Amino acid sequence: MADIKPFKAIRYTEKAGSLENLITPPYDKIDSDQQKEYYAKSPYNYCRLILPMEKNKYETAQQRIQKWLSEGILAKDAKPAVFVYRHEFKLSGKTCTRTGLIAALRLCAYSENKVFPHEVTHGAPKADRLNMLRTAQKNLEPVFLIFSDPENQVANFFAETTKKQPTIEVEDAFKIKHAVWQITDPQKIKFAQKALEDKAFVITDGHHRYESALAYRDERRAQEPWTEDSAFNFHMSYMVPVQDEGLVILPTHRLLKKFKLTRTVMQQLKKFFAVSEITPTVKALEDFLESHKQAPAFCIYDGAKAYGLILKDAEAVSELVNSGNSQKTYVLDVVILRDIVFKIVLKTGELKIDEDILYAASTRTALEKVDSGEAKLAFLVNCIDPETVWQLAQKHERLPEKSTDFYPKPVSGLMMMDISPKEKL
């Protein structure tokens, strides 16, 4: 049974200045150049908390939080609340909205089958976020999860809530509009809790944060007396119905820096795929992918030529991929690409991010990285639909790293949650 709690959010006050100059993308989406840009926007920009430039970044974040609280830049809400959070954004010329609930979700180990991961995680990011939790004792950013709401019970609750004026409204640097409705009414909170109590959740973004929070919870429990309502037993979470039409996943294309498309490689590829040459333009490549969404298919570009690849026989390669027990996993483009093209045909071995492999969000960017010499090969893939992610995760399937890009991400800086040892929910 899922346990959802309201919490007293810590939020910026008017003394901090315009919210548009304070918010940022999630910490792991900020590169060094953007880090400097956010620092320049405001002395209170949220980047100074989630990704400080200073050498002792964890202590710096903790000290800033305390200083900003004492100066009235930040303030903790008087009443516990849950929040309805809506994104409005444009994609391919169409206006989309996505709505979810922000609340404290009780942490559960994956073995409890209440919260499921969907991607592989790595040690370094978890260690980083665990150190931040230990020092700052705050959930600075939410974990993003999905759940199933086939009868639209939660969606109808959102629709009713969003008829009123939002508590927070802001547009970010990417022209995405964020609106938040604060709910303090005990009856409405109880309704949301009841509606979500029988749900299972799949993490879409924030795996490292969630797993770090589990480790932090276990550390705190071992160090001192605790109760079930201790705040460190929970994590601030943004939860969206998988049926929401605005729940969008963008493809993440792969680029290899050291491997070439030789004649031998092409001969090997033809054993597994029907290969056809394509005009190397953005439109032609995207049209090919769009027309082959149902079959495992992707495109390759080497700077001179482009090819479309369609898997010949999914059953024939089922034993060659790391598919677990799910028939559906090995017909996903990203798994075929990893296990057949990279591991068997190219014999890449384990690929290191930045050193061996790069990622690109758009077809145009992927082609440009090859044309500039930054990479030798671009592999363009179709996106995965949310329902597939939802189903596979509950079968304990983990997709390759960066298989999904749920867009847009929850913005950072709207609120944080106190998880210090004495905080209760």
C-alpha cells in the first residue's frame, strides 16, 4: 500500500526576487556553462544549492539553505500540503499539458514491489546525492514517478483543482510554463491519499536520488531512534498518471566516438537487419523511423551516408540479448542496438559515457556531432511509449541507460522538503 503524506514545503519568498531567475533544470541536466549562467542570474538561484560551483559543495549547499532561511529568502510553509503541478509546453507545434501530484511518498525497497525502477543506475551519482542528503538534510528535487489511473479518478481530481488560480506560476528559460496549486484542505488531501494508496509506481526520472534516499533512510534508522512518521522515511515525489496525454518520452540517440562503419561491419549488420540506404537529411531519417515504429528499426549515419536498419527476425535474436524473461524487451530498439549492434557486431565492450559514447536529444544534433568530427557514428532510435516502460518495469526489466527522456522534467526550485532527523510528517 502506497503511503502519501502532505509536507511543509520550504519555498522562496518574495525577498528572493523573480522566480524565473531562481529556477533551474534538474542538477544532472546542467553543464558547466549553464552552471555559470544560472549563477549569474541571481545570488539566490537554485543552482547554488543543487550544484554549487564551490569545492566543498555539500557544506556550501547546507550553509546557504540555513542562511537563506534566516534571512527570509526561503521560508517553510505553516501548514502541510500536497501540490498539483502542471506543465504546459509545445512539441512539434502542438501545445501539451501534463499534470501530476507533488507529495511525500514513503520510501520502499524495490523488493517490496511498490516502487519499480526502469533503468540501470551507477554508483558515482548515487554517492554524490547521498552526500548531499547527509549534509543538507533536504530533498532538494523531486523524484518523478508514474502510476496507472485507468478510471481517471486522480485525473478528475487534478481537473477540479486546476480550475482555480494557481499558487505558483512561472515560465522557464525553455518556454515551459509551470503552475502549482497548493492543497491544505484535510479532506482533499485524504481523497488524494485514498486514490493513490493501492497504486504501484515506476520511477521515470530520479533513480539515483531515490536509491540514495533509501540508503540515507537506513543510515538514519541505524543511528538514532525513529518513528514511522520520521520525514527521512519519505521522499518528495512528483507522480503522474501513465494515461496522461501529456506524458511524453523523447528519443535519445547514441553516438560512438571510436568505431567506423566498415565493409565488414556492414556485412555483419545484414545478417540481422534489412539494410537500405537513406538520404542523409533530418527529414528523411525521421520519416524512416516514423514509418517503422512497430518493428525494431533505427538509422545509422557516418558523415557520408545514412542507412535504415529493420530487424529481420526478433525470435532469432532473442537468446542474444539481455532480455530477462520478457518477450517485449528484446523488440525494443535500444536493447537491440546495445546487445546486437554494439556488443556483437561492433564488439564495443562496455562503453564509457563521454569517452566512448555520447547522447543527443535531436536528430539534427546527432548529425551535427558526426559532421563536426565529435563522433564517428550516429545511431538514431525511436522513442519508447510510456505504457511500455510501465509494463516492463513491473516485470523487473531494466532498460539500458538513457533509454527514455521523459519531457519536460520537473523544474528545480519550486520547493524542497525537510528530512532532518526531528522532522515529522
